[in-house]
Amino acid sequence: MPAGPDLATLRAAHERIRPYIHRTPVMTSRSLDELAGARLFFKCENLQKTGSFKIRGAMYTILSLGEAEARRGVVTHSSGNHATAVAYAARLRGIPAYVVMPSNAPQVKRQAVEAFGGKITLCEPTLAAREAAAQKIIEQTGAVLVHPYNDERIIAGQATAALELLEQVSELDLVLAPVSGGGLLSGTAIAVKSLRPRTEVVGAEPAGADDAFRSLATGHLVPAETPQTIADGLRASLCPLTFQILRERDCRIVLVREEEIVAAMRLLWERLKLVVEPSGAVPAAPLLCHTSAAEGRNVGVILSGGNVDLDHLPFS
Amino acid sequence: MPAGPDLATLRAAHERIRPYIHRTPVMTSRSLDELAGARLFFKCENLQKTGSFKIRGAMYTILSLGEAEARRGVVTHSSGNHATAVAYAARLRGIPAYVVMPSNAPQVKRQAVEAFGGKITLCEPTLAAREAAAQKIIEQTGAVLVHPYNDERIIAGQATAALELLEQVSELDLVLAPVSGGGLLSGTAIAVKSLRPRTEVVGAEPAGADDAFRSLATGHLVPAETPQTIADGLRASLCPLTFQILRERDCRIVLVREEEIVAAMRLLWERLKLVVEPSGAVPAAPLLCHTSAAEGRNVGVILSGGNVDLDHLPFS
């Protein structure tokens, strides 16, 4: 048995979350096709509820909890899109969401969580402090930890973006998604390889946070120690579960440089007229900078999110 | 007979241009609905070919030219979205497009016109110089002037955005569009009033370029002398044709302040994840700033375009 949830689980997850999420559109641009020398199909998860694909996994996981378990609430120590998604999904289920955030998290991220009724606990900006604060909440409340990627339910939920993409575009030679902890990419790999075994799945990763690239190249998990990238959603590292899924499904990783991320983001804003966050632009970068061997092919690109701070844009 | 093209002409224009334009989507946002206290339906002309609704009128006008007439080419002295649209439409028809631009026009606007093969003539940044340069080209080449709004074909073309919106959303109480020369607003008024006589049509206009407001209030055309607004697409003034259409169709004009335009633009970017230009955000401003008496109603909003210079954004 290969690692991770199977296709039937992915489909069940999709049925379960369908009433709560958008079936996001797929957009195209003739000028970007010309630039890439390929036919590009952009799956617009920036237009998803809460502004990113993260609601898919969070919603499925939170809907999967038993009544008694759910009543005690959920906890997470993400500071980004996953935290917003957990707060949103918990509110829909009518249960508390406890979110541990580093004290230096941007105001805009705190506001998003608070807007959905999440209860924020601030802590020192270290992983150890975040884990300790989450552990303390679990002990005090009995809340369930909703991990951003090390969980088969999360992976099944994130995979539903690719399930939709495969329904929306029939002939894809290649699907690109960003990779961080690997929840989205491993779910994408399971969906694509189950339904279209000959379609290639490629993860795009910032060169400054290249743990997935090095892990798959060496065959050993190599966590990123000091990730440095503008793509604030891509600073986590693979876990054993996502690493194994990516290995077994023959995922390839392509690295992108910081200036390529910004250039791709700018092109997406200018040509697609879509607000895409740096992490979301990462899978477009290899196409628009011709480093992905996509020429002449039909390529699906998962634009994973659109939550940016408009006061701090990387242009000009 | 009321002034302007009739519904049959609008429908013929739509049939004619349909193969060349996008049927743009209508987007919604629960959080913006909550903010406005209304149900908002955003017609996304920022996602239109060339990045604005202007391609609708330009395409229809250029397709309407006779063979001999068309062969000599078309000329315009707009420096904005209309120029890009004329260049694009002319290229599709395979005829020359001559575009007169002020020497201080932004580089990005020149590049857009050049990308579609438009031939640019630079002139002094005055209306007199632009008209003289266009006249000289007409004398030398026999090219046909494609006016940005003072033309029934242009108005019929621009009206097709509202035709689509009325098909896409069945129950609208109110439709808002920006107003400048009045091509889009008068076309919208004809479409809406022909098909839904009880639906209100409102033009949104920057307070710093309030000629339509003053013209309709006084019953006399009062051109804007020194329009001052960030909404660079809304600095023109009504012409007798568009003025008469707006009067006969009972259009109301609502004025918006500069800070309301920027606030609305920011909300559209943050919540809809759409790149909308300042002019395109103008019709959203009265809704999001509660100056339009839209509370509790179903409101269509024409987001007219998405061409912005990312190096010069009004945020922060």
C-alpha cells in the first residue's frame, strides 16, 4: 500500500467539503501562454474561501471530528493561511479555534483570524515556544491539534483542488504546485497519479527554502534550518508522511530564485489581473522563466493563495 | 425616438463581437456584502481582453467599417484603455491603428499599444495638439477616427457588458458604472432600461471630475475644465450624445471622493483578490462607503478595468 490517503478518500473528502468551499475557476491568458511557450491553466485558489486552498484540508479535518471531540475545540500554531482556515472552519462547525501566533506576526494575519472568531495566544517567535503554547492549550481545554500538513485528512482535503482541476481541464501533461510542508503537493500527487498516471507532478520550491529538493535528491529528510524567502507560506519543511508520498509518486522539485518569484507574481497581477501572494506565484515562476521544461505542453498551475499585505509589496 | 442605439442594435453588436471578447465572470464576496449591507454582483471587465471593457466598443466599431474604409486604418487620440483596445481590434481585423499620445503618457501605456502593433505618434500634452496630430494622420492616410464615446457604435458595444450582466444575474435593483465621457454609462442605461425598466442605473463619478453630475443637475453640458482625480480613465467629459442618453434614461450620478476610491480599490484587491484600476473601483466606492442608498438591494457593479502601474500604487 502506498503512503497517504487513497483516491476514494480524496473523493469522500471532496463530497464532504463541497458545500463549504468554492469550486474555484481555471483561468487562462494568451499572453502568458506565449511567454511560456505552453498552454497554462491556472487553478485559482487565491479566489478560494479565506483566500487560499488551506480551507480544503482544515474544513475536511474539522468536519471529520466526532461530536464530543469537536466540542472541545481545535488548536493550531500556524501564523498564516492555515490559521485563518482553521478559524473559519471551526466557526462553521460552531466550535472554538485556538490559534497560537508568534508575537511578531503581521497585524493583518491576526485580524484575519480574529475576524472568524479565532482565539489568539501570542508567544515568542520560536517553534519551541509555539509548540509549548499549543500543548498548554491542549492540556487546559482538550482541544484537538489540527496540523497544517502532517495528517492524512489534511492531505485528502488539499488534494481536492487537483481533483477539480482534472475535471476542469481534460488533457494536462504537467501539474505544478508549491511545496512547503508538502500537504498540497502530496495531495496533488495522489490525485493526479491516481487519475492520470502519465501526467507529471512537479513541486516548485524557493531556492532559499529548498528542503524538499534536497530531501528528494538525497533520499533523506533534510529539514530547512534557516529558510529565507519572500514566499512566507513556504518556509516549513516536509514531514515523514509527505516526504514518503512525494517519493513514491515520483514528484520532481524545481527550485526558483527570489527574483523569479517576484517577476512571476508581477506577471500574474498584470496579465491575469489576479492578486496572488508570493507563495502562490512560486509554481508559475518556472514556467514564466523557462526553467521547467514545459514548452509545448498543457500545464496546470495551482495558484495557492492571494493573501498579501498591500502595504508591503515587492514591486518597484 | 430616444437618443442612442436601440436594444436591437445592442444585441446585434453583442452577436458581432462575441467571438472576440470574453464573457466576463460575475464575482461575489460575502464579506463585501456584509460591509455594504447589500448583495453585490461584480461584473469583471478587468478580466476582459486588453484589461478593460473598451474592447467591446472598439471591436464593434472596427468590425462595422466597410472593406475599403477599413483598409486605410483607424486613428484615435486616447492615451488609455481605449487606445489599447483600438490597437487590439485593428490587429484582429488586420488593419493599421494610428494612436496619438501625449509625450508624457506613461511608458506602460505605450508598451500596451505597441504590443498590439499600434503605430504611436507622440505630441504635446494638450487636447488641441492631440486633435491636430490625429487630423494630420487622417489627411495623410484616410484613416477613420474611432472616438472613445461620441459614437453610437461605441455606445452599443460598451452596452454589451450590461447585457451580459442582466443575463448572469436575474434580479438586480440597481446597476452602477463609472462615468467619464459616458460611453459605458449610456450604453448600460440603454441596456438596463430596455430590459428592466424598474432597475435603477447610477453613474459613479470622482468629485474632482464632476462634469456629469453638474451637467445632469443643471440640465446643461458643463465640461470638466481641470479634472483632478486618481481615476485616470475618468477625466473626460460627457458629449451631447451621451448627455442626452443619460438625461432621457433618468440616470443618477453619485460623487465619490479620492480617499473613497482608494479605499474601495483596496477592498476589492483584498477581498475579491482582483486587480482593479482606480477608475474601475469608482462604482464600488459608493457601496463600500455607504453613500449610494443600496442597503438591502441587489446591486450590479461594473468593474470597468484592471490596468494599473504596479510601480505606482496608491496604497500605504
